[in-house]
Amino acid sequence: MLQDVVEYLVCPHCGQGLAAGPGGGALRCPQRHTFDVARQGYVSLLPGDAHTGTGDTAAMVAARDAFLSAGHYAPVAEALAAAAPADARCVVDLGAGTGHYLAAVLDALPEAHGIALDISKFALRRAARSHPRAGAVVCDAWRPLPIRDDAADLVINVFAPRNGPELRRVLRPGGTLLTITPTPRHLSELVRELGLLGVDGRKEERLAATLGPYLESGGSSEHDFTLLLDHEAVRTVVGMGPSAWHTDPAALAERIAALPEPVPVTASVTLSRFTKVPLAR
């Protein structure tokens, strides 16, 4: 619940700590900045000039929830949970979406609490209910995160933006970042047959450039598995990702109808580990 993670949160305006107000319906800082808790259980800690237009839409979130709930990406959740440090007590999921992966990690860490961060309120309505020990917060990954310095033992980041300086700031010394990024083989059959957006072949290189100045690499591992998707699942996986913004619905429907059923699809991701170490002087 949100009340369980308030101690780790800070005000987006002044950076001071937050506390729950009477009845738990709002969070307040010492400067009297107040943030109402939505009835769905999440709180928005966006500054007043923030824009949420880049967040996932309600339709995209519904598609993601359906696809993940069906267990198609269970090997990804299992790999994250297995890689999580056993002594982690504060887990932050940056770009959490529905909270699916955060819930899997919290299941593996019975003493930990989690904070789901995302810019989409539609996603966080679900993330707030994803696990009894998770709280959900609307924020912008490219701005200062509303998390205390050195608060997180573990940050997870799955198919989501990464802000190197802020990740370093919120991780405690020795803390761990686990990222999941797609390889060029990910969903390659659908990319080819449906004309979807492909994965940049230099994605791992860009990941290292983004995080290398702030965190030390601890190695990576690739995880490949085969999905057997019916046409509805194909529509769902397209609708939950960036291709949802770039495909013509009528043309897409025709191409999906021409696919075999079920269609074998490759899922291929890289799990990378990073650690916060002192910066060189």
C-alpha cells in the first residue's frame, strides 16, 4: 500500500520528505505542498508544468495487462525475481506499467516493499493493486524522481526509460539496478510480417552509454523463449507496445488475419545488472 512506502518519497516541488495526512487521503510535506491520493490508491507527484502525453493510454494498458496476465512473459518475471538481491528491502520499479514485474520481485522478497513509478495514471491504477506491499506514484522518468537519496536497495527497469543520474541518486551505495531490454530477435516474426517497429541493433551499446558514467556494469544474460500466440494475443502484444502509435488498424487487422494460428513468435531479452559504486575522483 502507498502508506507503506511514504517514508521513501519526497515532494517534487521542494524535495522535502512526505507524510500521510489525516485519514491517509493526501500526502503533505513540511512546506505544506499537498498531494491527493486517488481513490484507486496511487498519488501523482508530478510538478505542475509536467506533461503526461507520452504515457501509455488506457487501451495500451488494458492490452498489456491482458497479455502479461496470460503468462506470456512469465520467463522474464522469473528471471528478474531470481536476480533480485535477497536482502533488498526497498524496491523501485521505474516505468512500472501495471506493476506486473514489481509484484513478481516482491513475491520473491517477502520483507521488501515496492514503489511503482510511471507517468501513466491508467497504468498506475492497476499497479496500485498489483501487490499488497506496493505503492504507486505518477512521475516523469526524465525529471528528478520523487524518491529520497540512497533509498532504494534495488531498482528494476523493464522496457522503460532510464535516467542515469537519477538512478544513481536514489540507489543506496552497493544498490542494484536490473534492466530488461529487447534484443533484435524480440518478436522478429511479427516485426517482419506485420511491419512493426523493430529493435535498434545498438540498444545494448546505448544502454551502456546511458548508465556507464553513473553505475558499474555487473554483466548480462540473454533469455530467449518461444511464444505460441493466437490472433487475439497478437493483437494484444501489438497494442501494448510502441507500434500501437504507428500502425494503421485496418491494415494491421488484415495482416494478422493472414497469419497462421497459433503463430510461433520469438521472445528475446537481455537482463543486465548494474551496481552503484563511488564515483572516481
